[in-house]
Amino acid sequence: MPATAPTQLSPRAREIVAAARELLEQEGVEGLSMRRIADRLDIRAPSIYKHLPDKEALEAALISDGFTDWAELCERAMRDGGDPLVSFGDAYRAFAHSHPHLYRLMTERPLPRELLTPDVEERAARPLVDAVGGDPDLARAVWAFSHGMVTLELNDRFPPDADIDAAWRRGLTAFRR
């Protein structure tokens, strides 16, 4: 049975997703279990399945919520003016650093598109596509650069004396037309 899109979740399912997000943010994907989520809500783990069919549906709801938050942050950054690529890069980094475990859940596995809230992936991509003048291939290249940079940052792979801000600026400006 396919999972229900997050926009169609019951209020109780939304509570479950919120508890799962707290657990994810605190402990990472490794700590995300139905039993631990149930403990946070003071319910039995099998009760979760009345609201979400399986863990994959729960993760898809988390990813959908993450894409919505990401889109809102990027949209706000782009509205604030300035260089659109720098605004995108700043928002991208801020999201990943504020929510590293959610970011990893959203980006380091195959994306369960059929389980996501309809159009949420497109909404999350739109600010970047707009920032590069509507060119989806260029947007993918900028996203690949941004993902690589932020993943290296999250994994503490740059030398201590590296000027990461300068590397971001240099990298993003290389994509300007």
C-alpha cells in the first residue's frame, strides 16, 4: 500500500512526524526507530502504523517537510536581494548546518519521489533554477557543487586554516554566465 503524502496526514500522524524529526535532529538516522518515536509520544510502537504505513512513509514525510523548510529558506533569501547565487549558497549552507541529520536523510539516499508531498521537490529546486536564469542543467551543476561543499564541511574534511567562505564564493561565481 503506498504511503499517504504528508499534506494528507492526520493530526496524530503530524505529531508522529514531529517527534521523529526531533529524534532525527538529535541523534541522526541511526537513532530513528519506531519504538523510540513511540516512547517520545508515550504510545506503543504498533500504534504508529495506524497513521503511517511503514518507516519509509515516515522518512518520506520527514523529507517532504525538509524540502518545504528548505524551499521557504531559499525563497526568503532570494527575495532579500543581492547576488542570487550567493543568496542561494548562504541559504543552502545555513539549512545543512542547522539540520545536518535531516539534510543527510534528504540527500544521501535514493529519493522516494512517489511518496513525497506532490510538487515539493520542484518547489525546493525552483529558487536555484530561477537564480541561474532557468537553466536546469546549470542548476544541477550548482547543486552538485553546493552539495559537495556542504558535505565536506559537515564531515569536517577541510584543513583548519581553509577559508571555506572564500571557496564558496569562488565556486558559486564560477557558475555565473
